[in-house]
Amino acid sequence: MATLEECRAALGRLAQNLSTADGDVRSAAAFDRSLSCRITDLDVTFTGRLTNGTLEDVTNVPGPPPERAQIRLAMRGDDLVAMVDGELHFAKAWGSGRVKLEAGFRDLLRLRSLL
């Protein structure tokens, strides 16, 4: 089971990857949305903001998210780490129910090239 520190580090690597991306990935991430990532096995939620291709202001709170973010993810910590490390493909994890994603239809369309 991934620890809180490993999950935070994975989100840091994701933020770094987004900030250095180019092409389709960079343009897909270049919008302003609140984001929450619930780590179900640790009972913690990371919140932040996806802004202009970067992930900013990431904090964590115990339990479910305090507010409804515009983009909401839920998964186990091991799955977060595996996705960021490239060992687990998002579409496969989402299709199998290991990862849950909730967002508005327009956001889902933009996110498809990111994920």
C-alpha cells in the first residue's frame, strides 16, 4: 500500500510532467479547473488547481473532499503511483473501475488527450 508521502510525491511528479509537457498534452491541460484526488485506501483527499498546464496549490485533507471540485478522481494510492510512473495506463484503470473520474462533459473531452 502506497503511503501518504509516496502519493504526494507522485502528484509532485505529475505536476512536473504537466509543466514540462508540450504539444497536445500542454494544450489539453491549459485550462483552469479545481481538482480533487481521493485516495480511498488512505482516507485522504488531495486538492489543487489545474491552471495553464500546471498543477498548483496541492494540499491534502483527511476524508472526503471538503468541496466539490470541477474534476474529481478517486483511486487507491498504489494506482496513483503506478499511473504516474507509467506502469498503469489510465484508460485501462478507468475502464476496469480501479480509477473513478467525474467531470463535466466538456472537461472530459479535453482530459481525454491528457489521460
